[in-house]
Amino acid sequence: MEESETSCSLPITRRAAIASVALIPVAAIQAAPQNVTPVLDPEQRRILSALVDRIIPQDELGPSATESGVPDYITGCLADFLAAEKPSILQGLAAVDAFARASQGAALAELPAEKQDAVLMAIDSNQVPNLKAFFDRIHRLTLEGMFGDPSYGGNRNFAGWDLIRYPGAKLAASPQDQKMSAPPVPYRRQLYGAANGGHHGH
């Protein structure tokens, strides 16, 4: 997908997504569940995947949101600490798909990228009643899933960290690291979960 001319327009480009990730509090990411439990039926999952993939599409810089596990992160949240939001999320997915059918003649997941973008641009610019807040929430969860710790279900294969060149948390930096004469070597270890032999601690 071609980048938008301005970072505030849709589709949300990787550049805009990276700029936005700094606004996510660590507490929001750490509050996500460790275990991913499917909570969407196949059609709802298709709508969600199509939506997040226009926020962070696959391109020459890396995989899409879906390829990076973002839908797994979101469904895991809805199965756990965001369970109270599940009804509104499901209503929002259905409303977005209904608007896509009415305005573009097909389900969101069946539309080409440019028509999916037209649907989301209309929603983001508040041309569709009652969907702007839903889109903003999905956008926020997409960034959390893309750039949060992989133990929460997203950031598969550290794709989000690779995209922003975050090497991962390390307990110590070597003298060579401290010279900062070259990009840091990716550590590729998640902070929580079985891979580190630990737990979330909450």
C-alpha cells in the first residue's frame, strides 16, 4: 500500500502507526491477558482482520497486522479483562461491515484495498454515525497488539519491534552496545511468559 501524503489521513501508514505507539502507556500493554481464547466467529474474525490490515498493511517494511498476530491479541483481550467491551466491539464490526456493503457493494473483507480505505476514511472523518469511537478503539488495540510484548498474543516473531528497531529489553548493555556505533542486535526475548520462565506478576 502506498503511504498517505499526510500522517493524519487514512489508511494509517506504518509511519503514522510508529509515531502513535509512543502514546500507549506501558500499563495498558501489561494489563493484557497471557492466554489467547477465540471469542469471534469466523465472519467476525474476517471483518476484524480486514480492518486491522488497513491500519497496518503488509508491505516492503514487514508483515501486516494480521500476520503479526494483532487479531489474536484483540480476541485475547476480549476474552479476559476487556470482556465488558465485547458486545460493543461485535456491534461495531457488524456496523462497519454493513456500511461497507451499503456504500461499496460488498463485505469489507471482500473489497479491494482502495475501497476498504474509502470505508475507513469515511468512518474516521465522522461521516458515519456512531462508528468513529469504535474505529478509534480498534486503532488503539491494533497498536498495542503490534508493538506490545509477544507474550500477549501479538507482535508475532517480533515483527512490531523489528519495525521500530526496538531490540528488546536487556538486563545489561555490553561496552560495544554502549558505543552506539552500530544498530543494536535484536535480543528477541519476550518480557513475560513461558519463554522467559516467568509470569506477568499481576
